[in-house]
Amino acid sequence: MRQDVPVFELPVHRWYCPNCDATSVTKELKPHTQYHTCPKLRFMSVPFVAVGTKAKIELNEREDYEAGDMVFKDPEMGRPVMNMTTTRDEGTDVRVYAPTATARGGA
């Protein structure tokens, strides 16, 4: 007796970087975002954007005094990065690089 098993094709997602020429293709059922190391954004790991979506990706440097905080610095300029914004027609996503708190024990 033969049993037919349905085969589901995974959806194909096509991605591009609005800042450089990088592209990617993924096959994934769950919602996801693909990242890459972008040479135009100081070699930071930045998200791809779905093909057909107009977008802008920007790095925003931290503008206040570091004061010994452990902050994330971009690999090219060594400047502290506050956040990365991805702006699209339907909204904005922000990836925040929060400083790490530190403390010293005394006594």
C-alpha cells in the first residue's frame, strides 16, 4: 500500500544591503533576519533588508563621555557606537549597544 507524503517547499527569502553590494538568499519558515559584515558601515554586523524594501541603515556614535564605561566600539574607527538604526517605509528598528556596568570591590 502506497502512502503519499506531502512535501513542503521552504519559502525563499532574498536579501540585500542598502549600503554595499552584498546579497543573500535564505530558506526558512520562521520569521528571521539575515546579518552580514558590511564594509561600508565600518565592518559592523548589520542586517540585510528584504529585496523590494527601501531602507537606510545608519550607525550612531555615542556622543557623551565614556567615563570608563565598557562600551562597544566599531572595529574600524575605534569609536563608541550607541546604536544602529534600520529605517524602512513601514517603521524603524534599533539595535542598541548599551554600556556594561562595572564595579570594584573594596575593603
